[in-house]
Amino acid sequence: MTDTTTISRESPPVASQETVIRISGVKKSFGHNVVLDGFNLDLHKGENIVVLGKSGSGKSVLIKCIIGLLRPDDGEIQVFGQNVTELNHDELDQVRARVGFLFQSNALYDSMTVRENLEFPMRRHWIKLSQQEANEMVMEALDNVGLAHTVDMMPIELSGGMRKRIALARTLILKPEIILYDEPTTGLDPITGKEISDLMVELQAKYQTSSLIISHDMKCVERTADKIAVLIEGKCHALDSFDGLKASADPVIKQFFE
Amino acid sequence: MMAFSAGTAYKADIYRNMPLTIPPKMKFFFEETGHIARFTGKFFTEGFKPRYEFQEFLRQCFLIGNKSLSLVGLTAFILGLVLTIQLRPPLLRYGVEFELPYIVADSVIREIGPVITALIFAGKIGSGIGAELGSMKVTEQIDAMEVSGTNPFKYLVVTRVLATSLMLPLLVIMSCSISLLGAYIGYNIKGQISFELFFGQIFQWLPFSAIIPSLIKTLFFGFAVGMVGCYRGYHSTKGTEGVGRAANATVVISSFLIFLIDLVAVQITDLLGFTS
Ligand SMILES: Nc1ncnc2c1ncn2[C@@H]1O[C@H](COP(=O)(O)OP(=O)(O)OP(=O)(O)O)[C@@H](O)[C@H]1O
Ligand SMILES: [Mg+2]
């Protein structure tokens, strides 16, 4: 694991005014099930926003809309100033090469080794690399999550928490400018959870990455969040800092901090 | 009494609504047919546009051929052997035993070889494709490919369908050859014939071109198996149960399609005068 103990959240990096993701009035339903109902949110460069919400409230749906895996019924999503709902396949791929996505279910490729899993996004995004450079990148990414020894194993041989960390390494390998984390610390022990949270903060400080984080783990939320967006009934119910929301008198918000 | 009246009420209800509602099963059938047609259409529109996943195609060809080689070879051998042994008594009765090599070869090459090989292929490869893509779908691996700069339809579906369409005809050539070898051995259990005479007999009557219609129809068999497997896998519903169902449905549907295509193929070859 990288040495992240020196990172402190006393002075969070100042987010610039540049907006990297702008979500405006996004609506999404599945049949009669209205999931998102006019959701608005802006993510600035170098900022970590945590999305809080009950299970089934549509958090995963929201970030899948951002990456273009789901198409919103209405509204606009701009990533780096481009409206993802209107891009063609190639343009979308170019945007996706700059965005990392951590799946809630990890989505590691069962038929490939850990190394092939990590190489997959590099090879597919047309990134020209020698075998040596590719190896170095793979080892660096694995070192970041403390799993360098698993490089030639198959995903099936790993524990649940290890798979989560491999998935995280795969998300981070291309050094994306925006990272969408879907429950990065769920299923991890508190120590590893803390290390992952620290890694997320470290990345933000080092590369000025912007992240949208979905998490129920309040320790992780407290450590990583610059702001918290509360998703209730398909809308952004509140947007404030951790302390601001913790002090809130709103009973709906209070539930999350109990 | 209660049950009876409830039953009639239900029936009356159905008749009353008849012009407005389609029975759910029928609706499902039509919807499913529409979806498969669209999926197949997508294969043709996406499959011939770059980027071409040539490496993955070769890898699939290798895997598909390699996986089914031994099973197809063994069954083909037994098929030729058994067919020869069983056809001998009736031919003896009519005194045309010398026709045995030709009759076996003709039925193996034109019909039994392609169809049996395709059915085995559907069971082994089709179900494998259905299960593999199904589990990739439910564990979001297909979505992960999509966000990694890959068009999963091209990477997974187009390569597999092309590979099954190419490999099945090749497997059929192999299986027919092995069947004839089995037939030769089967002949020699009770009778005696030299290798040269046996194959001389066959090709005296059977033109080499007889294999062409077989290969063309097996290309369609292979296409059907690949397409159905990919479709069922790609659209399998959430959960591990859906994966099993995708594999199972692939075998059932593609086996049925094989016979359907066979039926159409025999009409066409007959019209074109290929059957004699
Ligand atoms: N592909 C889909 N088809 C139909 N309904 C869907 C689909 N994906 C999500 N839903 C529905 O959308 C709603 C929100 O799902 P989502 O996965 O976003 O929840 P979540 O907030 O991520 O919950 P969790 O914290 O449990 O992961 C759920 O009611 C779910 O049933
Ligand atoms: Mg979720």
C-alpha cells in the first residue's frame, strides 16, 4: 500500500471553477418505475462529491447515465463540455478514455488473468505502449492497491475484497481525469477501507482528479467528500459539506448520519 | 360448482376481450422474433464496419474448433460404423451389397453428417456461448467492455458468430471424412473390401461437388447456433438463473432452427438439381 498517512483533509485542495460534469434535469424511468426525476449536479475539477441515497434510489443508474451506459429519458449530461447523450460511438469512446468507472459488482473479466484485465483498457483505447511500459503500468497500478503478487492469478482465485481492489486498479490504470466510484469500500475490512479512501484522496491531490463517489460507508464519506449530494426521490435533495449536512435539522438527511 | 362457474366466467372474459388482447405467449413469441431479427440485422450492419476484431475472431475459431474436435470426431466415427453395420442386412436381401459404401457415403455427406455434427455443436458450443455471454451480462462485464473503448457487440457477438459460421463447415468436412473411415472399418467387420475399392465405389457415383450444398447449409447451421447463443446470452435477464436459462434456450432453439434450415435447404438443392 502506498504511504498515505501524511495526507490530511485539513486543507482540501481548492476546487477550481471549471465544471467537468454538469448534470441538468436528468430523468430516467424503467417502465412505471421513475428512478431519476430531474436531477441536477455540477462537479468541478479537483472536487470529490459523494452521492448518498437509500438502496434502490438510483445512484448506480445516475453514474451509468454519465458514462453513457444508460440513456436518460430527458435532460442533459455534459462531460468535459460535451453532451454525452448526443455523442456518436467514437466521440463517446474518447470521453470514456478520460473517465474511470468502478462497477459496484467489480465486473472483472472472468476469462482473463489479472494482468490481462488491467491491460484491457490500455489496449482497447488505442494507447500505443511497448510491452515493457505496459508491464510497468500494470505493476504500478497493482502496487497502489497492494496486490502486486496476484498479477498472474485469475479473478476467481481472489477474495471479494481483493477483487474490489483489482477492479479499482483497473479503473485507475489510465490515470483518468474523472473517476466514478460505485461503492469503492463496500465489502472491505475497515483497515483496507481506510487505505482505499486515502488512495482516493491522494489521487485527487496528486492529479487533480474529480470524483463522483457512491458510498454508504460513512468513514469513507467523511474522509473523501468535499461535498455530499443527497439523492432522494430522483432529485438532488441537498448539496453541502459533510459537517454542514451532519448539522442539518432535516429528518430525511439526519437518517444517514445516525 | 363454484370452480365451474368461476371457470366459465373466466372464459367468457377471454372471449369478450378477444379482439383487443393478444395472448401473452403469442405476444412474447412475436416480440422475441422481432428482437432476434433486429439483433441479426445489427450483426450485418455492425459486423462489416471497422474496427475489425481479427485477433479475437481467430482466438474464437481456435477455441470453438478445439473444444468440439474430439467429441465430433468420436461421434462421427461411431456414426459411420453403426450405419454401415445396420444397412448391410437390408442391402444383402436385395442383393446390392456392393452399393453399401455409396449409400452410406451419400447419406452421411448429404444429411446425417451435417445435421448430427450441427446438433452436437449446438449442444457443446452454442450452450457455452449462451452461458458465457449470459454470465458476462449479469456480472456487468459487457458494460465494463463498453466503457473500456470496446464495442462489445463487435468484440463478443460478431467474432463468435463469424467463428461458428466458419468452423462448423470445417468440422463437418472432418466429421464426414471420419464417418467414412468408420464405415470402411464397419464394412470390414463382416465383409472384406480394400481401402481403394471402398472409396472407388463411393466416388464412382458420388460427385465431389455433393459436399458443396452440405457445406453451404452447415454455414447457415453455424450462423444460427452462434446467433442464437449470442442473442440469448446478451439478453439474459439478471441473476444466475438467467444464465442457465440462456444456455438451455440456446440448445433448444438452435436445434430446432437446424432442422428448419435443413428443410429449406433440401427444397433449394432439389430445385437446383443438386440432389441426384
Ligand atoms: N437495467 C434496469 N432495468 C430496469 N430497472 C432497473 C435497471 N437498473 C436499475 N433499475 C431500477 O432502478 C432503481 C435504482 O437502481 P440502482 O441500481 O441505481 O440503485 P442504487 O441506488 O445503486 O442502489 P444500491 O445502493 O443498492 O446499489 C431500482 O429500483 C432498480 O430496480
Ligand atoms: Mg448501486
